[in-house]
Amino acid sequence: YNKKGFLELGVSPEEAPDAPTYITIHFEKGIPTALNGEELDGVSMVTKLNEIGGANGIGIADIVENRLVGMKSRGVYETPGGAILYHAHDKLEEICLDKQTAHYKEGVGQKFAELVYDGLWFTPLREALSAFVESTQQTVTGDVKLKLYKGNIITAAITSPETLYSENLVTFEESDYDQKDSQGFINLWGLPDTVLALREQGKL
């Protein structure tokens, strides 16, 4: 991608500055509303991130995609702003969404992208999936600080008033969690496998 004039929104990672750029994006219920403390609407946000990301070699996608009509097609796309927003939003969801919702939403996201790619935006299914996604975003509020460096998006910090992460619960030192509780849980969780093993050994 070093060929001059090949890229339109930015530069190749090799041509990006040797010093990293730090940015902070604020989200309100899943929607990016401010960049480095400045409130921006959606168009302005993407435009500004395209400029910043492009200058740092961010968002170059070289993919072979499956077209609706059947064949595979190779394309090189530039989406610096989109890549940054996707990364930031994904990292914020990691601390704000519970496990079951987060895992199920991954499948919904793939189906949603398929509908959009196939030109099926104005369909009942897309509307239903949008309602699901909107519901999941009620707690996705906070700030994500990113380090942009030569094509890489590196998470520097994540903060949220809705976080589900508690250092007091997950530490291996003294914590608010009684680690003795795990023994009984493990025994019950593994009970089906234990029963299967006993059957195979003829001990039931």
C-alpha cells in the first residue's frame, strides 16, 4: 500500500508518524458523542476520526468477500474512523455487558451485517435486530482512551459508571469473593461429566 496515490483517506502504516497519537472517545448508551472532550454529531465524529486515523495508517482492510450473487471478490477498503469507533465500542462493551448478552450479540452482529450488505435494511428482521441492539446499549456509557500508532489501535484506558468489572472480586489476594464457594460450584458444574464417566466405567 506504499504506492503513491493508492490510498485516499490516509497513509500506509510505514508512512505514519513515529510518535503515537492518543484520543479519548465518550459514549452515551452506545453512541459516540464526544472526541477528546469536544461534543460532535455522528458525521463530524467520523470525519474527524477519518482524519486522525488516516494520518496514523489506521483502517486499511484487505479482504476477500462473498458477494450476494455468489462469487468471491477481493477489495481493499479504507475505514479509519469506522475501525477506531468499532474498536472503542467493542472494548467498552467488554466491561459493560454481561457474558450471555455479549456472546449472543456477536451472532446478531454478523446477521445484521449480512442484511445490510445484501441491501435488506428496510425489512422487519433488520428492525427487530435493531431493537435488540438498542436494548443492549442502555449501559454502554463511558470513556475509551486509545493509542494510535502505525496502523495499530491500542487500548490505553477504559472507564465506565456502568462497569461490571470489580478488582475486589477477581483478585487472587484477599477479596470480597469467598473462594471456598468455588469448590461446591465446580463439583456441581462437572456432575454431568462425572456421571457419564461412571457409566462408561460400569460403576453406575
